Amino acid sequence: MEMMEMMKRDRDCGSLTKADIGVKATLNGWVHRKRDHGGVFFINLRDRYGVTQTVVDTAATPELAETAASLRNEYCVAVSGVVRARPGAMVNPAMPTGEIEIVAENIVILNKCDVLPFQIDDETNANEDLRLTYRYLDLRSEGMQRRIRLRSEVSFAVREWMTVRGFYEIETPTFIKSTPEGARDYLVPSRIHAGKFYALPQSPQLYKQLLMAGGFDKYFQIARCYRDEDARGDRQPEFTQIDIEMSFVSRDDVLAMTEGLMGHVFKKTLDIDLPSQFRRLTWKEAMESYGTDKPDLRFGMELRDFSLFVETSEQESGGFTAFKDALAAGGAVKALVVKSGAAYSRKQIEELEAHAKIYKAKGMAWMKVSAGGALEGGVSKFFIAQHKEITQELGAEAGDLILIVADANRRIANTALGAVRSKLGKDLKLADPKQFAFVWIVDFPLFEWNDEEQHWEAAHHLFSYPQERFHNMLESDPGAVLGDLYDLVLNGYELASGSIRIHDPVLQKRIFKIAGISEEDCEKKFGFLTTAFKYGAPPHGGIAPGLDRLVMLMAGESSIKEVIAFPKNTFAASPMDDCPSEVEQKQLDDLHLAVKN
Ligand code: ASP
């Protein structure tokens, strides 16, 4: 019999317990740790399921002892022997297999392991490029094993919930027409059609809408999306969405479906009960209270309107008119209370101000609430007379710090102070890492003004439905139009975006036109969609939660690379297989391509 056949595992490394004492078992796995206690070897064997201690003791044959002595970490081995109870002092209650060990009778080395570039621990502390170069080793760590398992379980729970509710999982093509959705497309040159290109989908957006036109009224897909964006932070060139579309629905149907899906996924994989409905904020409320459309609601610290105190303040007398000027120009004055922040040094406050300036604030004012409840320091002298009303309105108490940003542009006042709120949330660890705070952001503006290119563009994408009450003012006041758009936010991250879609070809063309897309371009890029809408396309809408982000947050991580088996590094490259790489001249010739130097 072949060695592997003889030594094939009949148990895994996580399953043996007291109940198995006296049983003969064969395990296959990796040498996790080896200890040599003067001729007695303790070899911890690891596989996906756990770790089991095996022992080669003094009664072992010389061959067995020699094999045991030669083992190194990460050798792949087969061990067979009899399960016995560990002596009392050696019981490890932290390990599921901690009450037993296997007395090895036979050990076969299935494969040796070179000197390791880093140790396989619960979490690897090697730097990222080293981890990615040897990702297959990194994947053996307990943390990566746990996260990839969670990802698989989440995908299964998604499929289970959607399928039971009558959704079909339908694949859409990976080679599509280039119809940029906001980011740059990854292009695939065609060999058969010289000079022509396929694009990899930024999302299955148009195809899922065409599936609705095709009569599949409930669709989902765990879909790979590709976006050629500048390497920055936590972006990946490819990522995965739980792509969903439904016909004959309104916004609340999509929200309720998503709440049900999230509830099922969290219950099934983490045994966490989510509320049956998530909180909702309008985009405007989110911007006014948190200065962002993805607020972390695990802590409060809301932005407050300070303008009511500006009118009656003593500003001119001190030559300080910043607040009044901001309001006179149609802007805003917003305040934030930092609990117990009166202890902050000038330097700390300046650091916060520098952060606000990154978000275009011109400055940040401050004052402190003294032990007696009066205002002191910073700009307090302009507000002495109103100190009671101010502290009461802002909910500020003795020992608190009040930060104020005024700007002629309301959006800047909000986002800059909102950024300070987020920073303080992180610095002061205000958010409970175990909490999952979902919130819907609804009623987004449909268009955003692109200052660089001087035209309106779609805030989400071009296919979102403008709320009906704005249809008669689309062209005359695009900035005021709200869309049937929604984002699902979790702990400060945008987890999903979606919208009710346009299904009327005439309305779709109006939107293209406002977004500055010429009739000709429209026809060339999106003609197939507007044509499809002419053949009785149903009203429809959908959403697309990001799978990577969802699993990342569920796993308590802050990088999606931690939940992707083979991610690219920050420079969109894979140090393991050296991708992207050059190709042979023959391949370029076949594709009718020449590389410019
Ligand atoms: N396709 C959209 C996106 O990728 C999501 C959606 O509207 O369903 O953001």
C-alpha cells in the first residue's frame, strides 16, 4: 500500500476529546510547535480544524525518535497513535483538544519545509509585502483561517437567504462593453477584433437592470467588480459585491429585504441579533449632525448649530467677525462638545484644528467650560453674556471643550467639524468595537457639481431615479433634486449603495443630458439600455453590499486585505506571483498592441 494511503487521516486535529481515550487515530497536518524535553518530544499538529498534541516518548523505537528529532516547524506530516488522557498538570483548558494527547506509533514526513520567512502564529507580524509574497504561509495563521472561514460562511448565508426568498443567482459577463461608471475601466484587448476592447465590469449594474427587463424579477449574484483606481488606502483593484436587483419594488421594499438579509447573516454566522429595522437618516440630517454621509453611530458627539448665538455675540467689539461673516455669506457655524476636553493643551487643540484644515476649514475656534460652568479661553470673551444658554443648548458641562468651525460654505463647516468628530472618536476610542451600528442614509442629492469639469454629474450613478416631486425641475435646478438613493452604513463605513432605477427611456435621456453626456455618446455607450427600456422594462431597484467590507467589519478588522485570500498590495500588485508583469512580444502582436516606452 502507498504510504499516503496507509497514513490517511481518519480524524482531524480539532476533534479528539476525552471521549476518544483509547482510540487509535491518524492525523495529517503541519508541525505547529515542537518541544524536546530530553528525548521526549511534544509535537503539536495543526490543520484547519485545530491543534492536537502528539507525544513521542522514551518507549519509542529509535527510528521513531529519529524522525521526531528531525521534524521542524511546518513540516507536513502524518501521525498515528493511541489517544490518551494528558496528565493532570498538562491539561490545557484553552484548547478544545486540551485534555488528550496522541502517543505516536508512526510518523511519516509527507513534505519538509524550508527555513520559514516568518513564523506561523495566531497573527503574523511580518510586514505586508512579506505576508503577501508568502501568502500561502500567511493563510495558515489562525487569524487568516478564521477570517476566510467567516467569509465562506457569510457567502453561504447570503445564498441561503436569497435563494429561499425566491432570488435567482445569475452570472453576468466578465467581458463587457466599456461603459465607465465613475472609475476607470480595466480593459481587455480583443485578438479577434483588432483595435477593440472588452472592459471588466465595475459592477454588474447594467446587466442586472437588463435582467429585470428580461423578466427575472429577483436577482442576486456574489459578483466580482473591477475598478482601475489610484492605489490609495484600502482599495483593491478587484472586490466582491453582493449584487441584488428586484422588479416592481419601491425603496422601502429594498431596505426591508436588506435588513432581513443582514439579520440572517449576522445571526447565522456570529449569533448576533440585529434590530429588525435599521435607523434612517436623511443625507441632510447626516451631514448636519455628523458632517459625513457615513457616520459612525456607535458614539454620539453630534455637531450642533451655533449660529443662534452669533447674532447676539460681542464679536465686532473684539475685531473678531469670523462667525458673523460666515453666516452673512449664507454659510454655517457649527459646534462640537468634547466631554472632559477642557484638559486639552493648546497643542492638542491645534492638532485638531490642523485636521479640520485638511477638510478645508479656515480655522477652528474653541472655548472651555470652567469648573464653575463659565466659558473660558479661546473665543469665550465674545460669548460671556450667553454662557448659560450656550452650555445648555450644546449640553456642555464643567470640564468640557467646545470646538467651533464657521465657514461661508455650509458643507465645509459640516465636513471639517465632522472629520474632527471622527478623529476624536478614534483617538478617544469612543466606539465599542463589539457593537454593530447600522444606519440607512436616504434622500441623497441626485447630482453633484463637478467643479473641475464644470458640469453636473451623477452622485451615485446615472441610472438612479430622481424622486417624482423633482421631475419638473431636473433641468432648471439639478442641485436641488433628491434621488431615490440609499446607502447602508455600518460603523462609519459605506457598506452598500443602491437606488430605485430609471425605467423610462425618455427620463434616462434627460439625466444623461444634464450630466453632460452628448446625445451621440449616449447612443454609443448606453444605446442598448435605452433601447431595452422601450420594450416594457419594469420599474425596478436594487442594492449592492460590499462582501469584503461586510466580512472585514464582522471580523473586527480595518483592512479588506485581511478577508481576501489573495489580495493585491497597496500598489495594485501581487508580490507573490509578480503580477502585473510584462508579456511576450508575440502576445502583444496577437493583440495588435504596441507598448509605448
Ligand atoms: N452598482 C452600484 C454600485 O456598485 C450599486 C447599485 O446601485 O446597486 O455602487
